[in-house]
Amino acid sequence: MLRRLKFENFKSWAAADLEFGRITGLFGTNSSGKTALLQFLLLLKQTKDATDRAISLELNGPYVELGVYRDIVHKHAEEKTLCWSLLFELDKELALMDPSGRRTATIARSRELELQSAVGARDEAAVSTKLTYRVGKMNFSLARKSEGERFSLTAEGNDFQFERTRGRPWELPRPVKSYAFPDQARTYFQNASFLADIEAAYEEQIDHIYYLGPLRDFPRRDYLWARSRPQDVGVRGQKAIDAILAATAAEEQRNKRLANDGMHFISLSQIGNETVPRDAAVAASGTKRSKKRC
């Protein structure tokens, strides 16, 4: 479950910091930045689903059409870095085992997973400049050494260190799709195979983001159900009947009531030419301006 989202320099937002409940409502006037918040999450989802591993962000896809980097960065300033972090609460504990240690050696374990990522511009396209995952007290980072294409893989938090594979002294390329480590990381380092577990945990959380658009399929006279079990109801609600029938057949409940403490309401306001968040009126947590630069 997504618990917190922070980003800087995305469209009308210079900085945003949101905490989420089980249900989060966004309220605000026209042009207050509501759509941009949703677009950012959908951008991450379609980037994860993209088949092209050479990209850093899939700016144009099935969920959002955002143009080029200049169109998404705050005030169209291509020299600015777009950076973000996401904090997830996992359904079960993520335990990272040390491939070079004993069978029971654990590098880190936690039910929280945090991703931090940053991209810049090159030839009007977004290119990754840094990637960090936090699991418990451990940080695993792929960051650029200096200007150019040279990246270093590091671990911080305890005495664990990545160990180079003999005969593979080559430099690492940049992060893949802004959230994944390149395949070379697991080839050039003999104890980096657990990075795939971190990526899989992130992908599972992003898969739980669904989009239901404003348009709906027209009702039909007959619905034929082929015993399918769709993961969502579709952008136009076209899979709603299949989802309802599948849930009914499996005796699953889809309309559970939520307590008030699971609902967050976020109100946005427009001040001058800058979109700034206003504290939530009903929730314990809301949106606030982030002072920390990423």
C-alpha cells in the first residue's frame, strides 16, 4: 500500500509531499494541481509496464500522454531535476538474504519499502541519474559518479558491501526505467542477486495502482463470462461484470466498509502562479510542502 509520495519539479508542482490513507480524496479548484498528482502515479505505472528497458520514464503511453521532458518539468526548465520518493507498506515482510553469507544470513528485513529516484534531461528525453531503495536500515543506491555515464553501486546501513565478480571490472550503466537496477549489477557483483527481490516488491505495489477513467462503456443486453478473473475493472469499466462475477464465485467481498481513520482528504489551493498545498481539513495527514531537496 502506498503510504507517502514526495516529488519535486513535476508540472505545476515545485514540491509536493502527500501521505495516503486507505482512501484518499483530493479536493481543489481548477488548475490547483489535482490532475498532475494522478498523472504522476500513472506515469510511474506505465513506465513499469513499458517493454522498452532503455527508457527512464515512459512519458507517452496508455494512461497519460505528457510529451517530452520539457513538458513535464516545473516551469519547463529542462535544467531542473525531477526527483521523487515513494514509501510503501508491504503486505508481508521483505527479507533480503545475503547470497555470499550463510543460508540464514539476512542483509535487511522490513515491511516498509522506500524508493528514491531522480531523472534529468538529455535530448528532450528523461534520463535516470540516481536510484535508491531503502529496506529497514539499509540503503542500496546506484548513482552517477560524475558527469557522464559512469555509475556506482553502493550499500549503506551495516557492514554489508557489494563484492565485484572477478574478471568483470566494467562500469555500470544507468538505472533501468527509473526503478530497476541494470542486469549488469547482478553480473558484475557476485552478491547482488537480491536486488531482483527489491524490484519485484516495487513492481507488485505499482501493479496495485489502477486507473478508472471518466468515460464508461455503454450497458449491454447480455454479458458472457468466460470465468476470467481480471485484476481491475478496466479504464472504461468494461471488465466490471467479469470482476463482480469472479469475486462472487470466489466468495470474495469487494465493498468492505472503511473506518474513518482510513480515509484522508487533501485540499489544494492556488496562490499566484505557484500551486501550494493546504493542510487537510479532515484527515490526520495531508499534503504539505517539502523542504528537503532530493
